[in-house]
Amino acid sequence: MKLNWKNEKNLGMLVDLYELTMTNGYLVNEVDHYWVYFDYFFRRVPDHGGFAITAGLEQFLDYVLNLQFTKDDLDFIRSMNLFTSEFIEYLKDFRFSGDIWAIPEGTPVFPNTPIVTVRAPLLEAQLIETMLLLTLNHQSLIATKANRIVRAANGKPVVDFGARRAHGADAANFGARACYIGGCFGTSNVLASKMFNIPAIGTMAHSWIQFFDSDRLAFDAYVKAYPKQVTLLVDTYNVLKSGVPQAIEVFKNMQLGSKKGIRIDSGDLGYLSRRARKMLDDSGFQDTTITVSNALDEYRIRELEIQKAPINFYGVGERMITARSEAVFGGVYKLVALENNGKKMSRIKLSEEADKITNPGFKEVWRLYDNNNGNAFADLITFKNEEVKEPYKLFDPISPWKSKEAKNFTAKKLQKKMVENGVLVAKLPTLEEIRENLKVEMAKLWDDLLRFESPDRYFVNLSYELWVEKQNLIDKYRMHQ
């Protein structure tokens, strides 16, 4: 499988050293015949929000299905003098042969829900950890942040202006993809536009204005190059005394039917946009759009919307493409079960913190929808072979005495099988389909989950059978302490 964004560089060596030392160690100890189950999940929503949005699955799948180690890779590994010749030979012919289930991209997700489940031979499952984490953690973080910003804009288009502030080329390109999944209208990143068919949108930089001797000369030159569609940057010298008045004079000489706009990139955006709007309207340019940029995030945009600032477009850069308010997504990849000769054995990780104790076993993820209004009201994690029928007793897995009986609901499995025996078996959706999926699923969330501050808690429940297994394992391994 090769996708149109595929870079020809080989990423086989993009692993943590412990992935190599452990896989070599498994071979040495002759336990490589085991199959294992790993879950990818996260523990806390970024920015203390009500939910996150999963993104990055397509890039991870492409990596897994094309993962191999070149001669140069093997020579380097051999030069480290850590690994057996048997392990080097194993890597020489490496191909992923396992199964992968995943919640589709563009789905609202909640803490401790398995987003990706990997079933594979022990060595294979271990070697894919780093790329899974960095791919889904990065894009899910940016998609979640972008969605917060888009929601703050109240339906006004938000454009990704962040390429020049991203943490490297891949972060710029795949960050633009994640922004688009999160709901952005387009991107200023032309390579991302080409790679992912995202609308490319941009205006001009202050250097264009500075090159000429005045705003007016710069504007005239730009209109000469782009007579049918122009957005003029009006804040290089003085927005209200120079930029907007000169833009109006230029607009007067433009042909009828051409699209006109201004952009303000500094200062008090609320005050300046109101004054600029009045000046434009008084001059007969009521259809001229106003775009604002300059270190915007969901909170600044929300304030501008509360003030009813007459803004048509928001250009958002560093605080979206880097998710500046939250450095990492925090997704983890944990072993949850072993399989040998068809027998499954659950595994658990313990912690002094209750929310860091993992949920064991090969599991299914369900979302429960209220049949009266269509809203999602809980997620449920069960063992893979369990059925969910109403009435169903839900309880808080941390405080199990808190319970309720759920009735008149529809239970939907969230994970889909993506890879079987190392072969892609699912049709990957387009970006437009991913965005539509997000719109549909967002419409099923309660309004209280959409708050930026103190959103309502969405419960992720365990089945009684899974909860009992978890308690038994906790008791078993605490005996070793």
C-alpha cells in the first residue's frame, strides 16, 4: 500500500532502543512464539476539555504495512554490539503479520478507551510502539485543539496559518491534516494542500508592503497581479490612518465582481475590526471581508465573538499547529493480554494512582446512544465476546457503588478491524469523510461536554465481567509487593 503523501524515506529505525533490546531478549529467552494484545489509549483530555478527537491512523497503518529494515539499518544495529545474529536475521525478513482494530479518525474519544488494539506476534507488536504513539498522539492533539478553536469561531471559517511555527516539516504537514480533520476551512501550507487535497488559502506578508514605498503602491502592485481576488494586509504601518483608507482607494478602482478583503495582524482586533468595518461600509464595500490573525486561540476568538467583532475569517497559527497550551497528548501503548496455543492470559499494570491502573484483556468498545434523542451518554468496555443488551447495569469502575440501569438505548461498536494477517482489510475514508464523521458524532454529544471550562464528565464504564477480572488481577499482583 502506498498513499499519495508517502515520503520515500525509510522509517524502520524510528524505534526506541528498548524496543530492539526487548525483542532481542524475547528471542534469547525463546518466548517469541507468544502472541500478544496491546491497547493504545490516553488518560486525560488536553486543556481539561470534555473529549478528544482521534487522528493519525492512516499514517500509522501505512507505516506498519510497509515496515522493513534495510541493509544500512541492519549494519548499524549490528555495529551496536548489543544484539544476536539471530535477531539481525529476524529483522532482515521483517513483515507485520498481525491484526489491528481501531476507532476511526475523526471520532470524539474519552480517557481510558482503547483507540487502537494490536494483536500480533510478540516481537512485531513491540517494534511498532514508537511510530504508533508519535503519529496518533501528535495528530490527535492538534485535531483536538483545532476543533476547540473552530467551535469558538461560531461557524466562521478558521484557516491554519501555522506552517512557519510548527516543530519541523512533518509537524507542519501532518499538523495541517489534523487541523483540517478538526474542522479548519483550509491551510496556508501549500505542500499539505497538495498532499491531502486541503484548500490552500493565503494573503501576503508584511515584507510585500515594506518592499514598496507605501501601502498604496504595495496594494496597487498586488491587485495588478491578482485582479479578481485580493486580501490586503492593512496593519504594516497604521491600520486606520493608512492601511484601510488606502485599501478603500484601491478597491474603488477594481473591477466589479472581484472578491475583496483586508487582513489585520496586530493590535486590538476587536476595536480595529469594528472601525475598519464602518469605514468599509461607509465607502460602499459592505461585501469586503475582514480576516484577523496574530496569536489567536479558542479563548481570544471566543472573546471576539462575545464582543460581536465584525470578523469574517480567523487565521490561526502557532497556538493551533503546536497546541501551545498543551505540550503532549499523553497516549500510551500497554500490554493487556498474552496468547499461547489459543489460550488467552490477561495482563495488568498497577499504580498508586487509580486512573493509571490498566484495563486487562482483549476488549470491545461500545458507545451507548439514547433512543429518545440520539445522544451518546456513555462508553462501555467489555471483553470481546460479550453482548450488550438492555436493560444494562452501568457503574463507575472507580466507585462501583455509583450505578444506574440503562434502558432504551442503541449500542454501537466503535473499533473497526483495519488489518488482518498483515493485510489492510478496511477501506480508508477520505479526509472529507473523516470530517463528516466528526460532524455527525459531535452532534450526538451533550452540550455540557462542549464547554471549555469544567465540561461535564462523560462516563467510560467497564462490564461487570471485565471489572471482576481487573480486581482479581489487582489482588493477585499486590501479593508480590
